[in-house]
Amino acid sequence: MAKSGMVAIVGRSNVGKSTLINTMVGTKVAITTPKPQTTRRPIQGIITREQGQVVFVDTPGIMQKARDTLTNKLNAYAKDSLRDVNAVMYVVDPTRPIGDEEKQAFRLVEKITIPKLLVINKIDDPSSKNFIDYYRDLGSKFSAYVEVSAMTSKNTDLIEKWIWEQMPEGEFLYPEFQLTSMGNEEWLAELIREKLFLRLREEVPYSTHVEVNSIDIQDTGTVFVDATIYTHSERYKPMIIGAGGRGIKEIGQSTRRELETVTGKKYFLQLQVAVDPRWVERME
């Protein structure tokens, strides 16, 4: 019988969890930016091989100081993702100093009794030597550890080999062709939010949320997407729109280019910006 199971990918913000899941799946299912809180919901990426099927759960980065409702929710999502999984991958970044967030994330993982793999990421970066010995010393507290580069795929085959060894026999959770648990609207909203994060300066992205209102395929084959970018304060609205509408136009153009590259279809995006101080409450 084929193997089937779930693996949670956890760690502090910006250690490369989303890049790793995209590399493992072989396509982009999780958005990536240099900013914390890029991943807001557990996102499931799926690989189906001859051995069976593995569902990866990409979790929000664990934040040390939960000062607001959004950060509290993200931390809760990360912890909830550890339930009902068969194994855990704890991803760390040896290019950055060990801080309170790392210690908090490790305390969470340390309590886990199921198989857990320490993934030391970003070994392609010369500055990884700064803290890599610290993480190597932690290796004995895990079932195994591996040094990888999610960006270049180096040693990610070792991760997959370890994962298959941990997976139980079982029925597939998703159809063989499916690569993510996200629906089209949710995936499109995430992609728009990625471009929003990449364009805007520090404080603005964390006050924003994207919802896709409709997706329509025209007779010509063009896919028409109508979406709204929500912000909780009126003062952020002009920053998102930009002078003469250039900001919102750039976000739409960069999203459209990636969509057309990935799907081979023509897209038209209609984006608007609205103020909703309570958008965080709508996050499930």
C-alpha cells in the first residue's frame, strides 16, 4: 500500500519555509517576500510520488511579541498546524543571530514527540558560517538534521528521503494531480498580496489584506479577476494607490505577468483599495 501523511514546516519568520515548500512541491504554492508575516495561514503543498503522497503544511513564522490581533492569530495558526501531522520540519537560518523568536520557536518544537527534522537552510549564503555550529549542536535533540539550500535545491532530496521513512501507509488525502489545498481565489489573493508586500515600505503591508471578488473567463479566453485590497486605516490608502495610481497599477502588472507566465493564459486584473478596520476579524 502507498504511503500518505502530513508534515508541518515550522520556524521563525523569514527562515525560508515558503521557499522550501515551493522547492519540494516543484512549483509556487506559497508566496515569498523578505518581510515577516508574509505567510498568514497554514498553506498546504502536495507532492505525489511512486511511494505515495505527502502534504506539507507551511505555517506562519512564529513571532516573539504578539502585540496585536493579527500576530496573535498567526502564532495560533502556527501552533494549531502541529496537530494531526505525522512529522515536523523545523527550519532555521544560520545567517541570522539567535534571538528570542528563535528560542520561542525551539521551545515549541522541543515538546513535540513525533519524528522531527532540523533543517539548517541557506547554506549557499557565505554568512551561514556565522551561526551554523550553534544549530549543528541542536541536531542531537532531533530525529535527524540536514543542511540545505531551499533556493538552489541543494540536499532537499535528503529531506524527501527522510520524510518517506516517517510516513505511514494510507489513502491519498488529495487527487494525484493536485499541488495545493488552496482554491483559485485564495491563491490569486495570496499572489496579489505578495506583490503588494514587495512594493510597499515597512509599515504598510501589515495593515493590508486581499480578497478576490470574482474570477470570470471571457469568450476570448482572457481571465478577468476583480479583487479588493483592504487596509485598516484611511492614511494607508493613498500609499497603496500611489501617485497617479502608479502603485496599484504596478501591483496589478507584476501579478498579471507572473500569472501569464505560470498558466500560459491572458489575465486582466481590476484592483481597488478599500478601508476596513476590522478585516483581521474575517480571517478564519
